[in-house]
Amino acid sequence: MITKLAISGYRSLRDIHLNLEQVNIVTGANGSGKSSLFKALKLLTEVSRGQLFSSLAKEGGFPSTLWAGPENFSRAMRIGEEAIQGTRRKGPVALKLGFASESYSYLIDLGLPTPSDSAFGHDPEIKQEIVWHGEVFRPSTIIAKRTGKLVSLKNSETNSWTNTHTELASFDSMMTHGTDPQLAPELLILRDEMREWRFYDHFRTDENAAARQGQIGTRTPILSPDGYDLAAAIQTIREIGDRDSLSAAIEDAFPGASLSVEISEGRFYLYMRQYGLLRKLSAKELSDGTLRYILLVAALLSPRPPKFLVLNEPETSLHQDLLAPLARLIARASEESQILVVSHSDLLIDYLTTEIGCQLIRLEKDLSETEIPLENQSRWTWPKR
Ligand SMILES: Nc1ncnc2c1ncn2[C@@H]1O[C@H](COP(=O)(O)OP(=O)(O)OP(=O)(O)O)[C@@H](O)[C@H]1O
Ligand SMILES: [Mg+2]
């Protein structure tokens, strides 16, 4: 289980250290930093997939993702006695992401590039990466360390350090290009775990949405992030997953309704029989909210549940009657996965906090900086470069 999350220098998240529990719900006003938190978590997975730099570029590039305020706010700035202004920096410009878990923990520190005449001279550089054992970061718990181009791995039996790479490119992570199955199998274990974190953001449900079309079906234990393989994912749950929970989740939201999947020339088509109608409706005919709920059912009843599942505003376009069934689905999924839900819905928050006692994290903003309540904060120290 991931127990702590730390983000520094990323958009409005100037410096936050968060405690995570089995189920977490993040809320806050518009602009308080919820999507930034979601994206920062996603960047961590991108590191393990070797896609950190392309993801940063898609977000508008490294400079745009960096915290745009001063390095620190003085007390006078906070109480309005002094104008907000940049002061002489004490530390380097940095975007830092990290998490701690009961098994292994990881952090990455990105900084400004060293001047060069390369056409890619604006790309950031990975300055530092550290993997340590257990939650607590101490020199003695470190098992792998990257400083600039140098990667050193610790042999747990002999307690000695070996430099495995001396010329690691500034854009390659130690997690993808600096591993060694013999010297540090832990890195591979951690990398594979990070790769399996699963994220669902807004599903498209407009009339051209892929989830409404027939698709060539293959066994689909994991619904894709855009939900295009919905019919195959539903059929997979029916064949190898929790079929009863699938029927129950549909019945819970739409009494008397049931799903079916039909196959024509290898293409899978989803249908829903609804109480009171003489024929079943195809995915093309379902309402946006109905389709989105079915997508969430397929995501949450995955026959291959992830260790960590992150949902961004799952309540979008759902009527309030569907929020209790959604909360029950999340509760069921939380038996196998650690979950973080970003939500605007007071009702969903209410169901989740009362029914499964999840941790509620209310983001606030002060001087454009995201702040988290004291009770959600964890201890965290960023190592110096
Ligand atoms: N580089 C940056 N530095 C500082 N703040 C930034 C930066 N980029 C964006 N922001 C601001 O960060 C804030 C948080 O944005 P975010 O998208 O995370 O909000 P949100 O909580 O998801 O809001 P909503 O509910 O409207 O979706 C916004 O006010 C945004 O303008
Ligand atoms: Mg948002």
C-alpha cells in the first residue's frame, strides 16, 4: 500500500506531503489543485513506462508545469504587508515527485538543463532518483541511487555499492534504463508495480465515442482508459470475473435492467435490456449517464484489479440516484485495490466517508498555492541534490 505521496514544484502544488490510506477522496473548490494531484500521480507511472518527457511535453512543456510562484512566501507576503515577488533563490528550480510504501519507495527530482546547443536544450534533466526500502528514508535504507549520469546499486548481502551506469542519459530514468535483475531485482519489482497503477479520467460518451461502437473483441481483463473496449471488458467479466457483482451493480442502479454482449463478424456489441421496453437498446442508444456508469462498472469490476486505482471525478453526468450504487462499487473494489477518487460531489463524498470510512482530503488554496489540512499531512524530507 502507498502510504505517502509528496509533490513539490508542480503547478499549484508548491510542496505537499500527503498521507494515503486504503481509500482516499480528494475534493476542493475549482482551481484548488485536484487535477494537478491526479496528473502528478500519473507522471509517476509515466516514469516507470519511460514516458515522462513526452507526458510533460503534452502538458505544455516543463516550464509550464513548474510552480509559477515564488520559491517561498515570506511571512510579510502571507499577511499582505509585502508584495508577492520572486526572491533570491536558495535552492535549485525543481519538480519533485515521490511516494512511500510499506515495501519500496521512490522519488525523482527534475531540474533545469545544463546549457547546450542541442535542439532539445529546453528539456528538463533528471537530476536525482532514489529507491529505498520501507517507508522511512534514511541513508541506510537506500537501495539504489541516481545522481546525474551515475547509477549506484547496493548489494543487500554484502552492503557494498556498485556503479552500474556512469553515462545514463539525462532523459532516461533509472527505473527503465538503470535496472539490473541480478544486483537490484527490487527496482524491477517496484517499476512493474508503478506500471500497473491504473487511472481513469473522463470517459467520452458523445455519439461518436468509441465505447458506443462495435469493436473487435479480445479478452479484456482491464478496461482501456478511453473505454473503447467496453463490450469485450463486460464479456470478460461475465466469463472469468465476478459475474454476480456485475449483474448486481446494474440492478442496483437500474432495477430490472441487464446487459448482454452480441458478436457479429468478430465485433462485440453491447446491449442493455431496460425494464418497460420491448427490445434491448444498443450502446449507441444509451444515455450518457447510463453509458458512463457501465464504463465505471467495467473499470471497477476488473478481473485483474490493480494495486492502486485513481478515478478523476467519476460522478460526472451521473444523476444523484446513481451515486450510492457507485459508492458501493468503489467500496467493493477497495477490498482488492487501494483507491484515490477525485470528486466534486458532496453526496458521493458523504457515501464514501460514512459507508467505508475513507480518508477525506479537502484541498484549499492560499496565495495560489494548494494547501492540505494538517490531519492529512505526512512527514517527508526531500534529500538535497
Ligand atoms: N505552473 C503553475 N503554477 C502555479 N499554478 C498553476 C500552474 N499551472 C496551473 N496552475 C493553477 O493551479 C490551479 C489548480 O488547477 P487544477 O486544474 O488542479 O484545479 P482543480 O482543483 O482540478 O479545479 P477544477 O475543479 O476547476 O477542475 C489552477 O488555479 C491553475 O490555474
Ligand atoms: Mg480539475
